[in-house]
Amino acid sequence: MAIGRVISGQPLNEAEESFNNSLRPQQLGECIGQSNVREKLGIAIEAAKQRGEPLEHILFYGPPGLGKTTLAHVVANEMGARIRCSSGPALVKAGDVMGLLSSVSTGDILFIDEIHRLSTTVEEFIYPAMEDFKVDYTVDSGLHAKTINFPLKRFTLIGATTRAGLLSAPLRSRFGMLYHLQFYNTEELTEILARSAELLQLECEEGTLELIAGRSRGTPRIANRLLKRVRDYAQVKGSGILSADIVENALKMEQIDALGLDHLDRAFLKALVNIYDGGPAGIEAIAATLGEERDTLEDVVEPYLLQIGFVRRTKRGREITPQARDHLGLKPPRSKAPKDEPALFE
């Protein structure tokens, strides 16, 4: 991934994660946006509490930065449960999972981020834990190996993934509730920013939060990140109060334009125009031209460009749209004049 990309939905570092944690809502009623998911979750939580049972296993999926981890913590708070957190890459072998499962109590929540990156061995070990709340754990090896059937307390597994298509069918089928998180609209992001600004005790002039929201690519994590950058700029270059000029200058310095495109987005589009005549061009070719990884372009750059209609995916490759040309001020391609060639039988 492009290092230090401000407009990325992925967390940049631990300090930023700590900053975001301080702004996270704690209860379902404090959450903004994702109204359909919140309504379904609210009903499921209330029903489970009335029956005195743990929730079914939950899978949250969608682009990075939309609040999957936040919702997992909100569910834990609503259920009055303890939450244990891990991630797919951190769980390498069965013993890693066993350490987590052996410490969960009835009703506890086990949250696994990037669950699509679990190894096959760990995934198969989790199946009976999710379904029957027991695991077969092998101790020792060789002639001394023996398998212990280990009963577990009834817990709730919450998985989060940005690549739901990479989840195996057996794992996906063991989740009782699957929720897809959508991008947020400008009004919802403005509301989120207003809440964050209040928590940060930040004074904002009217209309400034809308400016930030409009460039946040529908993603709360990006919105809060931009708010932090603008706050720093206002503190150093201004009086600490957010004004339209301060916001514009701060985002201009970050090379983020009115639609939330940064230098990598524009480089992607310009490469399509200048090198490949607007496309179609294969993603491997574009990645090689930009010196970026294919995964970075597919996971970070393309989703937003597709969402706003700046790029088309075709069987032959990626194509730029007229809207993208207009936004970048690029001229439409000239129609190629047919070459003067002699007739076939001259």
C-alpha cells in the first residue's frame, strides 16, 4: 500500500488508532449512519438479552474505515460482555486460537479482524468451536500425541473483513448474521464530524465540516483523520478556529481536491489517459506504470473511483469516463484518422 496515504481507509499507525478510539461511540444509540444495520443489530441484541442468551456469530464486511471494529465494541457494550480482540494474521496455529478460546466466559465476544486472512489450519480448528462450542486439541506429537476434547463456554464470534469474497464457504455459513457496511453520505459524515469536533472541543465556523465531509470518500476514519489534520493546521497557521479558508488551505496542502481525490487517484487516471489513451488497460499494466502494487490499486484506489463513476471495469480492462476527464480538465481523445492505404488490388 502507498505509505502514509492520508486518504486511505486503513489505519496509518497506532497513535491514530488511539485517537480514533477516543472518538468511537460506545452505544448503538450514539452511532450515526448504517441505519439498516443498526436496526437489525438492535433487534438481535434486545432479543438475545430477553432470552438471556449470547448473540449469534456476526460477520461485518465492507471497505476499510467504515466502522466494523467500532460496531464490534458497541455490540459488546450493549450486551454487557467482555470483548477479546485479535486478527487473522496474528492467529497462525491452532494453539494461538486455543489460548483465546480457553479464556472466554459465557456471553463473551471474540473479535477477529481481517478474518479472511486466517490460515486453513486455524479456520478448520474454529469450525467446531463456532458450531458446537467444543474443540479437539492435540497435545504433544509423534507417539505421545493425544487429542483432548475441550468444551467451551457459549461465546459470540464477531468477524470483520474487507474481502468477503476470500472467505471460504464453510466459514461464511457458520455466521448467523452477515452485515454489509455501506459508504456514508455527506450529511452522515458531517454529523460524525460535528460529534468529533465537540469531543475535541474544536470551534468550527458554519459550513466548514461539510467541506471536510465532502472530501472524506464516504469513510468516517478518513473524515476524522482530515479533521485532525485541519485542526493542527488551524492551530499553527490560524487562531485554532476552523474557517473555510483554513480548511481549503489545509486540504490543498495534503493535495486532496474537492471530490476527495489525492495524488495517487489522479496519477491512476492520468496514466489511463496519457499512457493508454483512456483505456482499456489491464490493472497489472497500470500498476507497473505507477510503480504500485496491484492490491493497492484494487483495494484502495479503484473502489472510490468506481463508486463516483470515474472508472469503468470492462472485460478488456479499465477505462476512464468523460466525468473523470472533465474533473481533471483533460481533453477527450481525438478520433484516429484512417491511414492512406492502397486498395487491396492496386
